[in-house]
Amino acid sequence: MNVQHLKRVYFIGIGGIGMSAIARFFNERGATVHGYDRVATPLTQKLEEEGMIIHYSEDLNALDKETELIVYTPAIPSSNQELIWYRDQGYPVYKRSDVLQWITQSLFSITVAGTHGKTTISTMIAYLLRETGFGCNAFLGGVSVNYGRNYWSSEREVAVIEADEYDRSFLKLFPDIAVLTAMDADHLDIYGTAAEVESAFIQYTQNIKHNGTLIVKHGMSRTNELGGSEQVHYSLQNDAAACYARNIVQHNGGYRFDVVTHRGVIENVELQIGGMHNVENAVAAITVAVLLEISAAEIVKAMRGFRGVKRRFEYLMKTDRIVYIDDYAHHPEELRALISSAKRLFPGRRCVVVFQPHLYSRTRDFAEDFAHSLDLADEVLLLDIYPARELPIEGITSAILAKHMANPAHTLLSKEAVLEYVKRAPIELLITAGAGDIDQLVGPIKEILEKR
């Protein structure tokens, strides 16, 4: 389907972070956009302010009967009355991933996949292309702190797309440049085994267009099975990779470093966000910019202004007395990188982590790994599991993480009790982490800390 000529599009689940990016794509290209979501949010409010027509109850009378395309997210249940009606009436009904497939087929596309880092890297790439004047259409799974958006447009027919492995949707993409960050086990409710997860990521790389390039993290298993006419390996500091960082110096909660690339050295790159994993993410993003022949001077100038992604090692507060970091980390490896990086950046400060596990199945599958990562903190406050799309699993609660933890300084608390803790406890370094509704605590916690 030629998405560029559509004039009316309807979204079921328009308030999702990925869905809203595509809705903005059509809206900014002059199409009339209608949509449904279960609840109004700050994001859906912004979409309405941008001219989209949204309602918040399943209402057949509110449907756009003249629409040319219906887009839905896998998070929408098959019992949704609007979805059923459109299908019964013979309208063209497609998943979000189908639309992204058409976009990758019609534009020069850069996609970023992997168990970790894909939101930050895709946002970094899109930011670099925008700030250097190269230009791109960005479809992101997070909100850029610089622009307050998860989508921006450009007249240049280039797309930067975060490639989501959930529901195998990323297997529909056909990139010109593909990034692969990690193939760690996750979404075992979908894939079943770690080997199947790896196989899906390998298939993703085999969809790279003819003469396309794969940028892949150095040291990954099964690299001989990966696709791409050209492969460029990147790393944090391993000089066996073609691209890596060297001379890394911590600087005011961020870093200064040089990047060795397969086409030369870029010196004095500054990154204003924390986390050594974000230095590695920057190496991957810069490698893409170098492939596109953006100059070293332009890259250095742009990177200096990058402010990160909301809920990705996001500094909510950074003073001489208190540092408060919020992060989306919901996998054991992400938690480990988050906590260890924060402690290295702010040595000597007592680190308290508030963690909300995401999904019963993920908590069950990785309970011991989560516990080992959380043990890196000085104290852990555990919230109840956020179920998202799942029903409870017998015997699986946050207590299973506490059971496996070696550090005795852990407590199971409600959200209200966490706020009371923040009011009374000494806070030096505080981290909130999780992919559920823990973000509802961020504003109140920040307000309490600022009053202190």
C-alpha cells in the first residue's frame, strides 16, 4: 500500500507510544486522523491539540465510516467492538507493524532492534539527523527530551524506526541500515525459548535490503547467521570491534570520549546523560551518522546538545545533595546497567531503587536474575507487579524477587508507602525503575524532593 497518498486513517489504540508516532506521520502529511483509546492521557491530549479526533469508549457511532485504512495495535483485545465492526464491514484493517513495513519499503529506512537500548539509539540517530540538517522521519518508542515528541517529520525521504520484537512485529521491516544491540532472552510468553528469540533477531537482519548494512554489537553469538551485505561491529571499549569508544572521562553526570569508527576517529564527543551503556549506544548512533557521511564536526556539535529520552536514565533532579534518576528498565540486564552506572557516576552515595516488575511471566522467568541485579543497590523498595496484558499467575508476586535477593535491605511497599518513605528517609541517590505505571510516582516524588 502507498501510505503517502492516504487521506483518512483510523487508529484503534491511538494513545500507544508506537501508534501515536504513526498517527502523527499521517496527520502531518495532511490526512484526517480519527482514533479510539481506552483512557485519555497527556499524550492523547497532545494528539487532539494537533488536530486528531479521538474518543475514549467503544462507540460504533463515533467511527469514521469514510476512512481508507484502519490501524490497530496488538495490545487491543480481539473482542474490541470497533475492530470487529470494521472487519465485518470489509474495511482494510492492518496492524501497526504492517504500516511500518510499507514505510520501510517506500523510504530509505534505518531500523534499530535489540533487547536493550533500541529506544535510546533510535532517538539518538533521529536527533543527529535532524540537528545536522540531514533530516529524517522519526518513529520512536519513547519521547525525546529535546523535542517532547516521539515523532518528527522531514521532506527527506528517510525514516528512523524503532523495531519492536514483541509480537514478532519487527520481522515485517525492510531496512537499508539495521542496528542490532542485543539478543538476550525476553518475551518468552511469545517466543518460548531463548533460542527462538535469537532466531527472530537473525531473521530481522536477513530482511535488510540488497546492499544494506548491519551495525551489530561486537561479541554476539551466531554472528555468522546474521544478514546484511556489509556488517559493522561496535562496542563500548573493545578495540576488536570496528567502532568503539576510548579515553572515556566522567564529566558532570555525563561523559567525554573519542569514538573510533571504521572511517576515522571522532574526538571529544560529549554526552550529557548518564550510564556507560549510553556511551555504547552513542557509538552505535554515531556509526550510523558516519555511514551517512555526516562530518565529525557536525556529529560532535549535535551530540553535545542531546538530552536523552524520557524515562531512560532521565535526571529528574541532580544537586550536590540529591540525585533522582527515572528509568524504563524492565529486564535484569537493563537494571544491572542502570544501577551500576548510577553508582559509578555518584560514588559514595547510598543508592535506593524503587522497582516495579513488569508482567507476571517476565518476573517468573527471570526472578533470580532480577534479584541479582537489584542486589547492586543499597536498598530496594519493591512495588506490586504491573500486569499489563496478563492475568495473574499463581504464586508469582514481587515477593519472589525478595526471596532470591541476598541484600536484606528490601521492602515490599505500595505506591502510597513509597511516597511516605521519600518524605522521611535520607535520600542521596534515588532511582525509580520499571515499564508499568510507576511513572505516576515520578512527579510526586520529584515534588517531595524539591521541597526538601
